[in-house]
Amino acid sequence: MTARPARPPRSFEGREHTNGSALSLAVSEALVEAVAERVADLLAERLPAQGPAPWLDVDGAAEHLSCPKSRVYELIAAKRVRHFRDGRRVLFKAEDLDAALSVREVET
């Protein structure tokens, strides 16, 4: 990371506090950067990941559906779920798995 030229401390002098008293605070650029980095780290921990991988194998499909792998193979055999083959691998997209189950959604 390249070093930035030093800036003078930020000043909030002259701004009024909610109770009417003047607020004066000088903050160094290094402190502002440190706080910004810490906030970014905290947000990264709390935000969901960038999303699931676009392709799921049979293990991933079973985990996504919370069922055994044998159930995934049954769905394939019954042609109830859209799937793709890459050589010997069987691959799915999560939205196709969801769509296969939503067709048989039970209303209560």
C-alpha cells in the first residue's frame, strides 16, 4: 500500500452540540483511517458471504435440500430436478433445486 501525503488533523470546531454547547475535536488522519479499517472489518464479519458457489455437486445438493444423497439421485431418476453433467459429475444450480421442490409445495 502506498503512503498518502499527511493531511492536517480534521477539525469539527464551531459545530454546536445538541445541548447548545460548542464541540471541538481534532482527529488525526491516521486515526480516521484506523477507525475506517476497523469498521470495514466488522462489517465484513457481519455481512453474508458473496453468495454460494454457482454450482453444487450431489453432496452440495443434498446439503442444500437437507436430505440424503440417495434422495438427490431419486430426484434425478424421476426427472424432477434440472441437472447438468460434466463427465461423471452431476451438477446443480441451487435455484433449480428450489424450483423442483416448490412445484410440490403443500399449502397449510
